[in-house]
Amino acid sequence: MLRLNEHYSKLKASYLFADIAKRVNAYVAANPGKPVIRLGIGDVTEPLPPVCIAALHAATDELAHRATFKGYGPGEGYAFLREAVAQHDYAAHGAKVDPDEVFISDGSKCDIANIQEIFAPDTKLAIPDPVYPVYVDTNVMAGRTGANVDGRYAGITYLDSTAANGYVPAPPPTPADLIYLCFPNNPTGAVATRAQLAAWVAYARQHRAIILFDAAYEAYVRTPGIPRSIYEIEGARDVAIEFRSYSKLAGFTGLRCAYTVVPKNLKARDAAGKEHSVHALWYRRHTTKFNGVAYPVQKAALAAYSPEGQKQTRALTDFYLGNAKLIRDAVTKLGLACIGGDDAPYLWVNTGRASWEFFDLLLTKAQVVCTPGAGFGKCGEGHVRISAFNSRENVETALARLAAALK
Ligand code: PLP
């Protein structure tokens, strides 16, 4: 008899954003004259940079001619994009990554979700709280955790990110094998200093662990000295895998393009203690289960590295950071403590009350939607995430309503 993967039954029944949508839809249905502004979602709002659009068109035209037609591309991505990544995203920032250590994909979500399957079922996990839910849920699905008791899964070492540690957790006293880190952070917007990341690299080296470094928001770092990549830390190439995406850099959330860096010298052991190349394993996995990103999409990603592309993507991230600054100033003026927004498109507001209660207050009094922190983990309670992904007009209107509702 066929049986289901029963680990799925441990997952929380509903998804945070589905719960939010339900409440918002009910409010809108009951209050048709009160338009709602959504500052809750993590999706971009502005169109793609013109250089990317031009590259998409040109590459699509290539597919119309026998001489330039492309069928299946290399599963790990075209060399032109992998070389651009190595040069612009790493060498230019003093970090060493070879083009053949770069795996192009259709999104960091998939890569982050899939990477765990090359590690043993009894891998000990360390995962931040609050967290981008994909890190936890994919390990639950794979059977690496026990039941969810009181909002936490047995078998995970949770890394509390709270006001007390500036929302940047230090390595725990106990050993872990696989560590998920995300900076600039979603949902908190916190960034880690070089010293804080160095402590994690030292911990990973000591425990022969691997850090999965999610740098989906690196393009928002503006503070001098804050690392954009884990590979800016000495020794990280031996212990870290990095995930990056064009989603928040260049508005590719719908187009889909990202990459994962797996250094060739990264090793993990089998049960007998023999070392194996993690790069070789990921290459096998990626090229077996994935057939590459569309050629025009990879060309569009390449265009983001051109001088004009760099200007246009910078203008895009500057625009969202401009929204973030407005939000931060307004929230601070209302007497609420908040972090993020300087080097990230998210702000993490310490509301001083239950996060769903604050969500309801903003929805009903200001018709503004935020994301309740409790949905990102136990430590998210008492906080809400406000996203800077919106038009300037919507942000300004939302902030005026917030000021009126909360003053
Ligand atoms: N990592 C974090 C922290 C994110 O917030 C997101 C998207 O919201 C992703 C990864 C996934 O990005 P992608 O669009 O490349 O799948």
C-alpha cells in the first residue's frame, strides 16, 4: 500500500501569507469604501531595468533564427553569466569564486529548499528565529525534525534573534552541522558585521559544519564595512555555501534567476569519516534534477552587470531604500523601536504588543497591511515586518494613515 511522506503532517497547517490574505480579504469585503495598502509582502513592485528588457528581447530574437537558436543549455548555467558573477559579484569585492563554482538556477527559494537533500538525514540543524520559513519547512519535510511543540520543532537548535543581541545571533554553545544564516536578514533587516560573521566561520571550522549563507538582499547593503558575501571572511570558502538572487537586485521575482556558489574545496564526510566534495554532489544533484534557466533570462541577468545595468539596478535598490528610510523615520517618530531599512528593504518594528493584535490595529485603523512577526517564529512575537517594496505614493499615504491612527 502506498503511504504518504508523513513528515508533511508536522508542518503548520496554513501558510502565514494565506492567513494574512484571509484577514485582509474579510476586511475589504466588509469595508468596500476603504482601500487597503499592502506593506506586508516581500515582492518587488517596480518594473525590470530597461537594459534587462532590451537583453530579453534581443535574446528572444536569437531563438527565432537557426544560426543563433539555443536548445538545452548547460544545466549549471551559461559560462557568460557564471563568469560575470565571479568577476562582478566576487573578484570586484575582494572575494575569490571561480566561474565553475557558480550554479545558475531559477530561484534561491528552490536552491535553499533543495540543498538539504545532499546532507545526511541526521544532520544537526541550527536555524535562526525569526526566519525565512523555507529553511525550517524543507527540513521538516525531509524528516530531520520531531513534532512542532509550542511553535518549535524538536531537533532544531534555534538561534534567537532578539533586541538583546541586536537581532544577530552568536554561535550556540552546542555543535551543529548545518547552519542557516541570512544577512541582510528577512524578516528583520538586520545585518551582520565582519566580526560577527567571522565568529560563525570559526564555529563552522571548529565543528566541521557548513554554513548556508542566504545573501538574497546583499544588493541593499550600503553601510561601509558590512560584508555582502560570506566569502569576504577569511576561511569561509572551506565551510560555506552562498545563495544569491536577481529577484531583489533587479526585480526578477517573476522572471526567475538566481545562483548558488559551492566552493570546490568544500568537503563533507560520509559515515566512515571519508571526505567527499560537496561541489561534486551538488553538481550531480543540480544537473540530474534541473535543466537550466531560459537563455533570454540568463542574458537579462547578464545585462544587469553592464555599466548601464549597474546604474539601473542601483537606482532600483536606492528607490526601495528611500521608501525604507521614510518608513523608519515615521515609525521612530511614533515612538516605536525598529531596526532594518538601512541595508535592507525590511523594517522590524518592536510593537510592544502581540504581533497579530498590532496587525489588526493597523488594518482596521489605517487600512495598512504589515506582516505579523509571530508568523516568522517564536522570537517574532511582539514585532511586525514592514516592507519597503511599494510605490512612493503608497508608502507616503500609508505612513500618513499610520501617523493619524497611532498618534
Ligand atoms: N531568501 C530570502 C531570505 C528571501 O526573502 C527570498 C524571497 O523572498 C528568497 C531567498 C527567494 O528568492 P528567489 O526569488 O530567488 O526564489
